[in-house]
Amino acid sequence: MTTATNRVKIFDTTLRDGEQSPGATMTHDEKLEIAELLDQMGVDIIEAGFPIASEGDFRAVSEIAQRSQNATICGLARANFKDIDRCAEAVRNAAKPRIHTFIGTSPLHRAIPNLTQDEMAERIHDTVTHARNLVEDVQWSPMDATRTEWDYLCRVIEIAIKAGATTINIPDTVGYTAPRESADLISRLIETIPGADEITFATHCHNDLGMATANSLAAVEGGARQIECTINGLGERAGNTALEEVVMALKVRNDIMPFTTGIDTTKIMNISRRVASASGFNVQYNKAIVGKNAFAHESGIHQDGMLKNAETFEIMRPADVGLSGTSLPLGKHSGRAALRAKLKDLGYDVADNELMDIFVRFKELADRKKEVYDEDIVALVQAGAPASEHLKVKFLRVICGTEAPQSADLTMTVDGEDKQVTAQGDGPVDATFNAVKALFPHGARLQLYQVHAVTEGTDAQATVTVRLEEDGLVVTGQSADTDTVVASAKAYVGALNRLIVRRQKSGKDTKEVSYKDTV
């Protein structure tokens, strides 16, 4: 009986319907890898492709059928013998093969092959019978079922069941229905059609109105025991029901939807990322379960609550889907508690005064960046209090472009006195370093100049590292800023400050040397 069990089968069609998304074509090897991940995850049925569509699709379905360890392997076929024969050949080596055949039954779809209701009914009988003679597991779908006349839908489903279909899928092909309609449709079909209680009803919902997941879950409450879905909701137009959404919804709300699946949810995030990479369709940041922000909290109030009790703002654990933990991304809305927690996670146990100093600079940075990353925080700590304040960049303006020479207008505090100079150089950084040398002549040699964009995007904070050597003394300065030239100047000056301290500790003379002596 369809409703006798609370076990819901998961039918994944990422490799068929998902790949039909324009631009989402996957390579043969990518399909094999994703199918293996689906099999390991515990997907009940993998719709591996449309064998008649191309030689590549046929090969992929055939090889997936041979490799599958646990899942039923299914191929799609239109309502004709040629499609069905090709599909049967593709899945024949599967331990559990399935043929999924379909035809559009709504008035709009019946008009395409120009078939009368009787002619279509006869074709359904003949093709389902033919499929059942080739494999024991046959799924039949009346495409655009939710816009098919009630009496005719009941008629053709009864024909398909009598012809040997073991699963009847009810597709909401254009994402037209609503949750209450979805539940009522399934329950009425089960109550009305002879033999309906002996087979499995399935639901296949598209997301054109953003209700695919809700419609699928409603169909389950109405008696469906198979949900057709894709990883990341990939699919035609606005996509399909997302596997991760229905599985986690059933897990989290088991109190009102007491249904189970065989899915290992801890593998969700891994396969989500792999499908995104293979298909070229990046997952939107705010997508449920698998989006970058699904377990991220930036608001200071939310972060404080999360630090005290994660259940205040999360209804599932990140580990449930394969994540190591919650993310508390720092931004301009974050507070000191979140910053202290982040510093502790990064290995920095700071005193209150030091925290306030870092927090002030963090807020300044956060006002310029959309998100402050872990690497940004490390850079702020490392670039915090310099070794000394003999030298300090007060003002810097550079002129650069296609016409040389470039120039730097620098004001620098030298032992409490402001000094200003304009210098030229081969590029803005060279001009800036020349300006520093002009205001504080020294004999140190530049051993290393390195720029690293610690985060992504055009507003990335650049960390600049400068290493100087003078008479065997080697010092390093590092600074971070969204302006690379500013970071360069501060890193250079930071290294010089450390050099001054090293000179004093080593007992070497701190006299200034002329600019012409520098390298």
C-alpha cells in the first residue's frame, strides 16, 4: 500500500533534469563521479540520463549502471519503442534497473503530437507494457499532470498501472501548483484509482513559483512515497525540488512530518560543492542548507546568541550536512564578543585593552569591506602595534598611470616631527619607498617585497610583507590595507621601526646615512 510506510524514496535526477539546465552540461567523468557520490549518500534511485538523447548520454547511463553498488539506476524514455529499447539496453547491467517513460497528458501537450485522448491512452498502454516486458521496475509519468483534466488523468494512470507500471510519478512540470493542491491531488488519486494502493506514487515539482520543496513535502503528506529532486535544486528554468531541502526538512520537522529517508545527510555539503563545480552553477549565498550563508551569522546580536547557545539561531547543526561548524563572519554589524571569539579561534588570547585597539581598527576596515575574513583579522593583529613609533605614515598620495615617472607625496612623522617630501619612481610603490628614504635616509637593502591579497574581490585587503637587511640585521614589516600602496608604505616603515630597535639593542650606531648610500 502506498501510504503504509513512512519511508520516502529519494529519486535524484541531477544527471538528467539537472543537466538540462542551459550551460550545465557535465563531462563523462564528472557524471560518473557524481553518480558514485549519490550512491554513497544513499539515494534510492539515480536517473542517470536520457539514453536516446546522445551517444554520450547512453555511455554515461551504461557505465553508471555497471558501477552502481546500491541505488536503482534509471533512464528516461519517451513513449515510443525505440526510446524504451535504447533505455533498456543502457540500464541492463544495473543490479536494479528502471525504465522511466513519459508522455504529456495535458491539453497543451496532447496537441503537440496531435493525439486524441483515446489515441494517447492506447500509446500509454502499449509503451508501458513494452517497458515492463524489458524490466520489472517501470516508472510512468503523465507530463504536466497538474494541468491535465481530472477524469483523463485518472483514466491514463489506471491504464499505466494495469500495463505494469510500478511507480506513477505526478509531475508539476511548469511549477504551477500550490502545496494544498499538491497534497489533495495525490490523496485523491490514491483514493480514486483502482490498484493505486499497490504501487508507489511519486512527485516531481519544478520551482517556477518558488514552491517546489513545499509542493513535494505536501505531496508526501498526501501519500506520495517518492520525491524526485536534484542537488542544489538544479534543473530546467528555475530548477527543481532540492534534495538537501526536502531531506533536511523531513529530518528537522519529524514532529509534524514523521517520514524517513536513507540519505546520509553528512555528505550533502560535499556533493553540493561537487555538483556546483561540475555544472558551473554556483550555489547562491542565501540558499537553504547549502548556501554560503546558511550557517553564517554577522549581526552582533545573533553572534552573541550563537556564542551562548547555538540553538538560539540555528534549527540544525552544521555537522548534520557535513560542515565543520557555524560561521560567524565578521562585518560592520559584528560586536566585540564575536571578535574576541574569532581571535581565540585563531590562537590570539588578547587583553581587554588590546582587544579594544584591534576592535577600533576592525570597525574601520569593516566600513570599507563587505565582509572581514579570518585572514583579515590575522593581518590586523600582526599589523597592530609596531615595534616602535619612531616613524609613522601620516599622509600619502600617489600619482600613477601610463605616463612615467610616477610620484608619491608623503608626510611622515619622524620622532614626533612631521616631514614632507615628493619623490618619483618606477611605479607608485617605488616612488613611495623613495619618499620614505628621502625622509629617513638609511643603508638597509630591500630583500623581499611581497603582496598577498588575503581575501577575494576588488575590495580585498592586501597584506604586504617587506624584509630589509642592514649590516647583518634582518627585519620584517607587514601591513594590511585595502589600498596596496598604503599597505606597502606602512610595511616598509614598520620594518624600519624594527630596524631602529634592533640597532639600539645591538649597540650599533643609529646615525643616518645619505640617500646616495642606500640600495
